[in-house]
Amino acid sequence: AQSVTQPDIHITVSEGASLELRCNYSYGATPYLFWYVQSPGQGLQLLLKYFSGDTLVQGIKGFEAEFKRSQSSFNLRKPSVHWSDAAEYFCAVDNYGQNFVFGPGTRLSVLP
Amino acid sequence: DTGVSQDPRHKITKRGQNVTFRCDPISEHNRLYWYRQTLGQGPEFLTYFQNEAQLEKSRLLSDRFSAERPKGSFSTLEIQRTEQGDSAMYLCASSQDSRAADTQYFGPGTRLTVL
């Protein structure tokens, strides 16, 4: 069965520091991968997605992610974190065009 | 583009009562999805529609859960005889068509509390 793991439940970084959130997936075909962000009391907002081509994808708010097939990973990065980036981040894989399978999420806290 | 809307945003009910939630997708989006999210977890898929056809419902949590999309526009999710374990955030999403990798746009969710 398709699955997504996010090994870090909670990460704390200082404002201005770099960020990397890890995501690993298990999928039987070419994966279509997504990162969403959820602020408290809000729905999920798409940050970026990968479905083919360049393995480094750019998203909104200065985020990027790199697809590594050999490692079954799709890690999210940002070179300099802002206080407004504090939120919950979810990695997801498209399940054969039927639905998304989400990871458990990583909560990001940002220190001033 | 007004986005996906859900109503109500919050619902408090007593155990054993029935509740119904509504989702209005982005106009002209053919696909509509329902997910459930419990505290500290990612969204869990429940069911989805292609226009008015419900294509997958085996993931609905029990026969107390049902969903409809009668005219291929808005959708409702009903939970009968609610239990405390049903307390969660119920999320609706829509996408333009059935292509794989088509982005799903999420609504703000309905938070259900069962007392």
C-alpha cells in the first residue's frame, strides 16, 4: 500500500536559519508528490508539487523540494525561514489518481 | 475564484445525534474529495466523486457515514448516530479533473466535537 512518512514530528529553527523537512514515500509507480502547509485553524495550502521533469521543484513562499527516486524521498527546503512559516507541513503522494495519501505532518516552530 | 467553502466551520453535537456537513467546490471542478483529520495526524481519505458519481466509498469509516453530490456541484457528508470518536476535522477538496497529479484545493474544514 502507498504510504508517506515524515520522520520529524516537530522541528524548531531560528528565524533566518535554513530548513529541511524530510519526506519518504512508498509507491509502486512513478510518484506524483506534493507538499502542503496548514496554519492553525486553516485548510491546506499547496506549496509545490512534482510530477515529472526536473527533480528540483520551486514553490511558493520561497520553498523548494528535491525528488530523489533512489532514496524515495521528497524533502522540502527553504534557505531562510521567516516567523510566518511556523505551521504544520504535510507531504502527500497521489494514489493512482484517486486520492492523496498524506504523511503525519511535521510541525515547524520558529524562534525569533 | 472563491475557493472551496465548507459549512459549518464548527459543529458541537451530542453523542447519538446526526450531523451533516456541506462542501462547495471551486466552480467547474469535477472531482470532490472528503478527508478526515484527527489531532496530530495528516488527512485521511474518506471518499470522492467524479461529477455526481461516487467512485470510492469503501474508505468511509463505517456505515454511519454517507456522502452525496446530487447534481455534481456541492456535496454533503452525513454522520448518523455520532460517537465521541467521530470528533475530528472534516476536510473537503476539489480538483479540476481526473488526471493524476491534478492539484487538490482544500477548504477550511468543519471541526466536529461530539460530547
